[in-house]
Amino acid sequence: MLADAVARALVQSAHAVDTARTGEEADHALVCGEYELVILDVGLPRMSGFDVLKRLRARRCAVPVIVVTVRDALADRVHGLDLGADDYLTKPFHLSELEARIRALIRRAHAGASSELVHGRVTLDMGGRRLFCDQQPVDLSARELAVLELLLLRESRVVTKQQIRDHLYGWDDTSSSNGVEVFVYRLRRKLEPLGVDIRTVRGMGYLIEKPHAA
């Protein structure tokens, strides 16, 4: 029930979410897929969350991990952090706190400590899920914001269509082959007048280059 509630909340915030029901399923997903962040419950059946985390770090995978557990003893928190957890959250918790910790870890992994991504005249508020140009709001859909966020987090690096698709859709979502192209097309129409150029790198994907200094 908690996993489903968390997944629904994150999907509403324009995250793509995959949910594993057992430790074995989680371990398999982490072997086969790439993720920006993992929320890992300690009390998973078949393989504990601590064992999943240990195997993950043994593969030298540096994906940020938030460990979630009812265990609030100091020894358990220390054990989780020593195994390689980036954050530790004790149940019960507020979804707003979890989402704030998710944003903080993603910022730390990609863009440092700021909660804003600035590109020329535009500013993306990652916490408020809003885009502004010259301090005026710009109307974007949740998925348009998600695509823009990914491109800005990886500014000057090519983002493949598959990476965008993974960022937008979970296991249970269906996406057409031209879904990514549609979102990029819509973004271009809205952002080009604001000085944001989304380049197509033929055969690879898309990128936003750093703005030229004035």
C-alpha cells in the first residue's frame, strides 16, 4: 500500500516510476535498467533491502539511494549508510519530505545544490515544477517540464530518445514510437522565442548547449 501511494504521488509530480515487490525483483531491475534514484525499503521479501543495496554497490553502481524503513535504531541507520545509502528515512513519513529529499539527491547528482536550473533568460524551479522567463511564468505541461528538466540537468550533453522515454514512462506505461518527438516539438515551439535552442543530434538524440556569454 505504501509503495503504491508513493508511486502515485511521484507520477503526479511527473516522475516515471517502476515498482518492485520483492528484493529479488528490485535487484533484477537494478541490474537491467538505469535509474536516476532508488527508494529502497529494508523489509522486502526474498531479499532484504540491505542485501539489494550491498549488491548494487558491489556492482559499482552510484545511483542515489534513499533507504526507507521502520527501523529507527542508530545501529540500523549507520549500517544502511555504511552499505552505501545516500539518505535514510524512517516510516511513517510525509510524502512532501520524501519528494524534497528526492529533489535534493537528483540536484546533487546532476546540478549541485541549487533548486533552480538557469539557462539564459529562463529559470526552471525544480521544487515548484514551474518555468519562468524574465520572472514571468511559462505554461508547460508536466511531461514537457520533465523533458526540459532532463535536458537542462545534462546541459551540453546528448540525451538519447531512450533516456527521455525512460524519464517519462514506467513499466506500466505505454508510449508511441513518436511520443518523444512530439514533446520535443512542443517544447521547441514554446522555448525558441525565449532563446532556448534544443538541438537534434542525428542518430543520437537531443541536447541543449550552454548559452553564449553576453
